[in-house]
Amino acid sequence: MRSTKIIATVGPASRDAEMLRGLEEAGVDTFRINCSYLEPHEVLELIQHIRETTPKVGVLVDVQGPKLRTGEVPYTFVEGTEIELTSDMFGFDLHEIGIQSGERVLVADGQIELWITSIRGGDISARVLVGGECAPHRGVNFPDTDVKVSALNEKDYGDIAAAKQGGAEWIALSFVRDAAIIEEVRNIVGDEPRIIAKIERRQALMNLDAITRAADGVMAARGDLGAELSFEEVPNMQQRIAEVAMIEGKVSICATEMLESMRTSHRPTRAEVADVAGAVRQGFGAVMLSAETATGYDPINAVTAMARICEANENHGGHKAFADAHPTESAVGAATAALAQRTGAASIIALTYSGYSSEILSACRPSAQIIAATPSHDVARRLRLYWGVTPLVCPRDSDMTKAVDDAFEASVDEGFVQSNELVVVCASRENLRSTADTIWVHNA
């Protein structure tokens, strides 16, 4: 079974009920809602629509954050000229950003490059290093600036409230600079939804370890990250994001333009296939489709292609960074993974209420699939985003022997295991709602 998880963005091409169900069948584990194009009440309505249509699939609400854009009018930047930066060019006050002389401004997602030559009172002058035509509302990045802007705005708080009210499993925070914003949102939402930090600023890379420890997962958001970095830096930074996430045992997502050509084509380019395969081999636990499913002409085919690439390139049991870095926390999970490999078991059944033991197992990257048996539908939806985890909703009997038998029989009924198959089981015997403390081999 495929271990790498697939996130698909819901948009005009994929919102109707029949398409959502088709995407689930094709392999989507979590649906992404992009708040950039929706008001908070629309976010809530879309969560409810997804939940009613595909009740087993998780929902990730992607909060827009302080996306800085150009103003209402188009502008032509002539290369080599000296210009004054005005309010017509930008939809925000450059002075509030904290920009200094000698720093760069990247416009239109990095296509146009300006260099600040002087700041005198209210006047800011710049030289156009790379010119071009700029349409209204294009992205602006400040790769050299410690940007002084609030990480969340009023709309973001509304979208977060909608995610909480709708019962979304995940919130993705855009343009994270440090761990402080993670803690602020955690204080708002509590334990749920879980929080993904999008890494798309140079500042975030400088604080990557602390951000990853504070969040429940990280996303290599290569669009804005590619604008803030030189293009040759992006692959190494992408790999670093994957490695830090594996060390900390957190969800990791690779995103942006993974199968971009499939917005209009029925098959991916060879370069795109290599890109997705590379992310899988680097250890990312999930890959994400954006415009391919939101506005593409064949979203189901894009998901099918993504699933095929992932399955063909997975390295089961090849990443042990978490177990090595956290020997105590991973003790039971790592031992379970090792026992499964030693016995040749294709599956591990983890009895869990909160999902925590399955999350630890996922971080240990076993060679066997992880069947997370839980009585909670909410937990099952969340666990769908964890590498290698196949959630299974089934009742949990207080008698351990019966609980294991019930989970095994339910796994057989779902086609996850064969009736005579050997599996490794992990659970807690001392306290049914505590972390796993016992491992054993189950052979029906």
C-alpha cells in the first residue's frame, strides 16, 4: 500500500460531490482549502461540504497570511533605471516593512528585481536590476529584509475560527518566520486542529529547527521560497526541510508545481515525475497538488499520476532519523518496526485512542504498513496524513485479547491483511489511553 500521502486542493474544477468522491477513490488522503480565494464563511461551508461528501478524508485549511502584493494598477519596470517606489506600485506601506538601503525587492514572484539605493524621509528609491511588465496584485518578496509585519490579519483569524468550528484536521500557516506564531495559534485552537508551518521565507529557514519542534508538521512551499532564494538553493533547502522533519518526527509536505503541466495535459512531464520521485526519496511524508486539482482539466488523472509515482519510488524503512535522535520517545515504536522487519510481517496493527502511538510508528518509518485501529473517526481522518498509516475505525474492547482480535478481523474485512497473515501488534496494557507499552506477534 502507498505510504506517501497525497493532498489535493479543492477549487472550481474539483468542488462538486461527484468529483470529490472520485478524487478520494483515486488516492487523496487530505483535501486542502486555499483561503486566499474564500471568505471565512465560505471556508466553513466548504469544510462541511467535504465532510458530508467524503467523511473519511481529512481537511487542511491553508491560511493566507501576510501575502504582500503590488497595487491596483499595472506597472512597467525598465531595467537599469532609477525609480521612486510609490503607493501606486504597492498595496502596502514599504516603510512599515522595515526595508533598508542595499536590500532587494522581488516583484511578480521573483520575475522583477529591484535594489534599494536610498531612503530619505518618506521617499524610497530603487534601481531596476531585472525589469518587466507587472500586472496588479502580483506577489512581492523581501529576501534580505527582516520583515516587520503581523503574521496574521483579521481575515486569517476568521479563517482559523472557521477551521476550528468546522472540525478541520489541519491548519497551514503561511509566511511563518519563527515559532512564536505557532504558539499563538495553538493558544487559539487548542490541541485541534493540528498546525502545519509553511516554510517559504529565508527567515523561516534560519529558524527551521525551532519552528519544526513547535509545529505538528512543515510544508516546503516552494513558490514563495523559490522567490526568496536563488533558484539553485531551493533543492538543498527542500532536502533540509525533509531531514529536519524526519529528525523531529513531524508531518512533512512538499508542495508547489509538482505536476504543474497536468493543469492542461493528460500526463506529467518527465521532469515533474523526477521532481515528485525526488521528494518521496528525500523522505517527505506527503506531496501536494495545487492548481492541478483546483483548476486543472482532469483532477482525477493528476491524483492517479501522483499516486503511481509515489508508489514506484518509496523507500520503506530507509529513514531512521527520528529513532536515532529520540531513543526514549521512539523506544516502543522502533522496537515494533524492528520486530515487524525481523518476522517478515507486512503489517503492524496499532491500537490507539488519540493516534499518538501511530504517529510515533510513522516517524520510525517501518517497512510494514501501519494499521491504526481507533474508535474515533476524527482521529482516523487526522492519521490519514501520516506516512505509512492506514486508519481503521473499529470499537475498542476493554479486554485486550478481544480488542486485538476485533482489530485483526476488521483489517481482514477491509482487505488490509489476509486471514492467515502474521502481524505485529502494539498497544498499551497498563492504561488503555496511554502510550503503547507492549508489542507482540499475532498469528490468527
